[in-house]
Amino acid sequence: MKRIAIDMDDVLADTTSGILTETNLRLGTNFTREDISNPEKAKEFYEQYFPIRDFLHEKGFFRNLPVFDDAIETVKKLQDHYEIFIVSAATEFPNSLSEKLEWLEEFFPYIGWKHTVFCGHKYMIKADYLIDDHEKNLVKFEGTGLLYDAPHNYHIEGYKRVYSWKEIGTLLLPEEV
């Protein structure tokens, strides 16, 4: 059975929305996803975000992220045809480990802890596909990398870019007769 490795942040969990919400709350700003997709506005956002981004290390941030539309249903369908592993570089944020497990149990209980991998680097992961939002995780990956579209990767080329979980389903699921 073929294997798919799926990243969490900005692939399953809408981490960008969480970052925008927390940044706007702390700074009294009103940046949007569209703003940070624009190079000029993105520069302004990141200049303000970077000095306060320690909130990523605070308890609770990763536990309360929204799940992307259609992710739950699509991953469930993929599981009928592939071995699915959730692969997250969660060790960068030690508080996130238990929060990410709780988040997965809430939204993806059918995955289970035995198919969840927390690591620092993903290059050692052996799978047929890796769905990730960061090029650094795809560049050494030996299978097929799918770049999940996010404002921070709009400038990246050289990978099959996917824009939604419906598109992933269309790409990886067999056609229904």
C-alpha cells in the first residue's frame, strides 16, 4: 500500500489564521490573509510579527487552530487507499506536542498515535507523497512532494502546488465509477 505523509501546520491546521488572529490581537492591527499574500504588505506584517512571535511557544496556541475545509473528509477517504502518517516538526515548539496530539484526536481520531510522527527534520520520512507547505521539507524528500499553498510560499516553484483538500482528493483518489 502506498504511503502519504501529511504535515499539520498550514496543511491540516490553518496556522496562518491563528498567527494573524494572535498578531492582530496583540498589536491592535487588522492584517488579513490577502495582505500577507501581497509582497509589500507581507513585509510590513512580518516586520511587526517577528518581534512578538514568541506566542508560538505559549501554551494553547496550537490546540485551538482551525482545521482546513474538507481536510477531515478527504484524509478519511485517502486512508481507504493509502497508509496515512501525520508528520509534524512539532519538536521546534515543545508545548505543541501534547496540543497537537489533542488536536489530532479531536479532528482526525481515525489516524491514531501510531501514525503520528513528531520530528525536527522530515527528510528521513519514507513515503510516496509528502504534503507540506515548506520547501525545506520537500527538497530532500525522495517521493513526490506536494506543496500546499500558503502565503509564505507563494514565491516557491518547482513542486506540484495544491490549493485545497478537494484538489488533493481529485489528484490522489481513484475516480469513482
